[in-house]
Amino acid sequence: MTDYPSNINSRIKNQELLLSSLFFSREFHIASAIYQTKPDWVWIDQEHAPWGTESIGPICVMARQAGVAGVIRVPWNSPAEIKKAYDVGAVGVMVPQVDNPTEVKESIKYAKYPPLGERGIAPWFAAPMGIDVSEVIAKANQDTFLVLQMESIEAYESIDEILAVENFEVLLVGPTDLSASLGVPGEIHHPKVESIMRNVAEKMKDMDKSLATTFFDPQDARRWIAEGYRMMNVGTVLQLGTDRTKEIFSDLRAEFS
């Protein structure tokens, strides 16, 4: 089931539950095993993982072919990194450490084709998927989405202004870096962290943007889905195993969809 154009933007706006697994490899056969657990999206990391775009592009194409939205977290809010991630086939791009409305607007400019942004046009993924480039150009802003990470007290203090900016689809609260910004590094369940996470969920409950986060423990994921986090990364298949991941996804969809 090839995912082109992706329907995930309509699913985001409808506040559907969208589940993910964090990639731990760039190997094709491992990617295939991950996609068989039936995630809605997958988190492919470049901020901390030692992978280049040339090695993860094929697994983004494989994701589309499996009906999964590949999301590349780029190293930084850079036009060079963002456009290459989309060009190799990512449906979503995640930008870390976005702290204020100016940086939000920069991310949008780098991520969207005109007239919404200024991203250059060179969709490399079109050829291996057998898609005409003109179709990609016409549908790119509807096919793709942008995830901005709120990971600091600075970003939280500007959250109303950030959320007022149009043309980004997902806000992801990063509990680990947020805990560090709050002076309690690594304490992702600290009352300071949880208070902010609940407050952001309250602010976003009537918006057409989706609220996302990530936890390794499925019980933590369940708790925060109930709080309003509709895009959830649940650990990794390496941690949980393929059968257990399928079971967790099925249980969460049955409970919250």
C-alpha cells in the first residue's frame, strides 16, 4: 500500500491517534520488520544518531511503500538539512529546539514549497517511487507535515505565540530536554515537567494541530495519550520486540481511537 500522497495531514487535523516507533538502524531488513508492526509513522533520528541522509533515504521510500509516514528528525533548524530530508522521501520533518515564533517561522519557510515557504524543488524520492515530479510539486504542501519540538522553558514561555503561527502541523514536547531546561535533567516525571505537559495539552485540545511526545514505557504512553497527546512514539522495536509492539499498538488503538 504505497503512501503517496500521504493522508496523514487529514488524520492530524482529525486528531486521530497516530503511533510511532523510534528507528535504531538504517538497515533495510530491519526497516521492513519495523513497518510490519503497523506504525502510523516512524521516528528516524539524525540529531543524535550517526546517520547521513544518503543512508536513510531508502528507508523513507520503503516507509511510503508500506503506508507509513517516515519522519526524519534533522540535526538543527537548517534549510539544507530540512530540504534534503523531504527530498529523500520523508513525509514529516521534525525540528529540535524550536524556542520562539521567529524560529517557528524559519522552520516553515525551510519546509514548505512556495507560496507557504521557500524550499527548493528537487524531490529525489519521486523516481524510485515512479511518481512524476510535477505531481510532487503540486501536492508537496498537502503530502508533508512539519513537527516542531518544544524542549525548553524559553519555548514554553512563548507557547501561545508559537501556537498562533499557522502552517506547521505538530508540536512535540520533548520531556528529557525539557527536564534539563527546568533544572531537573533526566527526571521526565518530575512535577515541573508534568505540569507543563498538561498545560500545553490543555491549550491545544481544540486546535487542529496535533500534540506529540515520546516515552519508552507503554504505560507512560497510555497515560499521556489520555491527557491529549495524539501522536505518540512508543519506544523502539529493539526494546519491545516486533510481536509486543504490534500488541501495544493494537491495544492503544482499541482504547483511544
